[in-house]
Amino acid sequence: MAVPFLSSSLQLTATSPILFTKIATPTNQIQFNQRSTSCTPTKTRLRLLRRSAAAGTAVAPDQTEGGGGEVLLNVTPEEEKSEEVADYDWTEEWYPLYLTRDVPDDAPLGLTVFDRQIVLYKDGEGTLRCYEDRCPHRLAKLSEGQLIDGRLECLYHGWQFEGDGKCVKIPQLPASAKIPKVACVKTYEVKDSQGVVWVWMSTKTPPKPEKLPWFENFARPGFYDISGTHELPYDHSILLENLMDPAHVPISHDRTDFTAKREDAQPLVFEVIERTNRGFAGTWGREKDGKGSNLLRFDAPCVLQNNREFVGKDGVKNYFSGLFLCRPTGQGKSMLIVRFGVTKRSPLVQVLPLWFWHQNACKVFEQDMGFLSSQNEVLMKEKVPTKELYLNLKSSDTWVAEYRKWMDKVGHGMPYHFGHRTISLPKVPPVVEHAPAGLIAGLSASYPAKGGIGTMHAPNLANRYFRHVIHCRSCSNVIKSFELWKNILSATAVALTALAILVVSRQWKAVLLGSAALCSAAAYACLTAIKMNTNNFIRTHRRL
């Protein structure tokens, strides 16, 4: 799930076609055997490999019905026996909630982290506040409420809360009655750092400032970044795994721009240079280049970054970052803040508007969406660790294995996880956040993540409008502006055409009709821009 077009435009001299990259697997990891022409089911082949490894015997290609040691990532006996577990509590982490600039000034914002629902808002002084998203009175969602004089009001009975979660008004209480002290809401600590709002999810352990991520490049003077937020209909681990996968870009995003081309699909080399209980880092590159020129780093709980340094024609060192801040938002759902930044912009980046880059990013996510959501469905259905299902290649999937093995270490401290050797299934059933209304919205909601059916305002994650536009103040305002101009230009075209019919002079008829044609063309351009921002990308080979 990369944005190759944005990548090439921002980093100027970058040779890599992708921004979303993966981390390599250790050099002592599983070895692969060449596959024969016979096709043994993945589970059977991996079981045979593990049984042979456990017995301490060498495995010939014909013994595994299609596997030998140079191509596939297999499991060594040492790895089978080792069960390294790290001390981990998912609540004692900072999670990215939202881009600061996109937090509404006049309304609460309902968000989730794993299966916990929270509400974010700005009080009367502009200070960010975060509560548990339920009123202590009758459990109504506070995110469905409104802001009154800087206080958050539950829209069910009008209870109002401020600052530290204390209830300051209950309209139904007699004038002489005091508000009960227990009429308060659970609060969460939030921080605004480098343009992103982060939340500390533990209500028992005080926030640890040293765990709050800091990104050096985004603090550099003159560092220009293009940031956007996207909701996605698959688990956060599927998302991160995809972002770590440079091998899929030439195929999945073929001709998205001038850098992703399917004929460029090729073997890659990976090397882990750092591995800790909180993540890993490594390099990757094309096999034919003989080394890894791209640096990738993954840090707990779900931060991925790809940094580059390059020297411009003027001899000045410039910096590029592809930063991906992921937030688990429940079963089969995730939210991603994408941030691309550079110290020196290309002319193309300076000319094209922000909404163009955002719609291009949406298109890239939609190119991956169908098979990533189906991958999520298979994991939930099979209920086994990924080593039982994945057929990982050493020349493309080493970061995938490394990430799933990291999950083995820390997954016990999460509500649910899918690791390489371990698995913990969700205990809480998924919650349907939106209830679509009408026939079209109902049909659209029945095809989550598949694309192709739906209207702009159908409230479901199959819809680009709900995945991105409602979270982006810039794109939302741009669409409103295009809508306004489309209506004005269309009305003007109709008026000019009517006037042309009434006038007698041929010269004036020509002028009026020509002006009407120009207005119609401009209205059509506005409509096209609206569709670019709200319509899903659909592959041309798909039948709807």
C-alpha cells in the first residue's frame, strides 16, 4: 500500500518507487527450498518442513513435495523451541488519534483505540480534552453530543462536562440539589506533538513522556509535509504488514504514477540492523544492486517510518521522510495518518494542490483494499497463526515474518493479535458503528471494502468520503467550494443560454452561447474534481 507518485515527487532524487516499505528478517531466519512443479498445500508443506527440522534431518526438495532451502522462509528448530515473550501492556502506549489541524473546533469527535471508544474535543480555551465516550447517566455516546460554552453536553439529557471530566450541569436536578460526585467521566491524557494528537490509553499508569514519539526530520526548519488521515476496513496488523511490503508495489499499483510498473517486479534483499522488544529496523533494496539503500524502522505500538538523505545539485544535504502512524480501531478496522515530508520540494509538489495528493493516496489505498480485507477475513476464519497460512519468500516477505514474530513477543499484552507462532482471537464481537439508511446505502454497506457500489454519503468504510474526506478539513472545504462553484456556473450557463435565445443579434447569440459553453465546461471540471475526491478507484477488469 504505497504512494509511489507522491514519493517520487517529494524525494526528488529517490530511486525507490515506494514510500510504504517493510522491515527485513534476521539473517539467521528460516531458509527456503526451491519449489518443485508439484503444488502441495501450504499447511502440509510447512508441517513437513517443521517435522523434518524437529527430527534434525536435512530436507531434500522431493521430500517436502515442492520446497527446498533457498526460496522460502522456513522455521529452524531453535525458533520452534524459543518462545521469547516481552513485558508489554497495550494501554501503556501513546496512540495517534488525529491530525491537530483537522480536530473540529465546534463539535466532539468520536474515535476508538482497539475496542475502547473515546471522544476528543476542544474546550472553550482551545485545550484538547479526551474522555471515555459514554455518559455516566445512561451510557449515551458523548461524541453524539454538542459543545455548549466550551463544555461537552450529552445530547440525550443535557448533562454537561468540562475539563477533568467533572459534571457541571444536570438540567433535571432541582435547584437545591447538588450534582453527585460520581457523575463524572473517565479521562485520558492527550498531547499535541508535531501536528499530531496522541492519547495515553492507561488510566492507571501515569503517562510516560519518554514513550511519546519524536521525529527528527519533522522538526527541521523548512520541512514541508503532506499529511492525510484514512480509515481502512481491515486490522491494523494487516495494514502495517502491507506498508512494510515493497514487493507488491509494482504489481498492485502498476501505473499509478511513473514509478510503479509491473515489469519492475523483482527479487529484493533485506537485512535487519536492529531488533528490540519495541520493534526493529533494517535496510532493503533491489537484489541486482547488491545492497539495501532504503532504511525502514518499526516502533511500538504501530509507527513505521522510511527516512532518506540525499544531496541536491547545490551540494546541500536534504531529508525525506515517509511516516505512517497507525491506530487500531477495532476488529477489522484501522486508521492511518500518512505523513510525507521533505526539506526541498520539487516544482510539481509546489504547483499541485493538497487535495490532489490526498485523492491520489486514497486511490492507492483502494487498489489494495479488496485483497487486504479478504486477507483479514481468512485470518479470522482459519483461526491459526500466520506460519500455518503464509508462504513467505526470502526475497520479498522477510519484513512480514519479522513483524509477525514481533507480535509473538508482545501479542499477549494486546486485546487480540495474529502472530507468526501465536494467536489471540478477539473476545468482543465487532460493533457496527453506523446504521445506513435507504436502499442504496444498504446495498453499499453490504459490500465493505470491495468498492464499486455506493453513494458519496453512504456511511460505511467502502466509501472514500467516509474513509478520508470527513477526517480532512482541507478536502472537505475544497469539495464544498467545488460544489458551490459547480452550482453557480451551471446556473449561469442556463441563464446565458436562455438569454441567447431571446436576443436577435447573431453576434450576441454567439457571444452568449460561447460564454454558456465555457461556464458549462467549468462546471463539468468542478464536477470532475468532486468525483476525484469522492469516487472509489475501481480496477477496469472488475465486473460490477
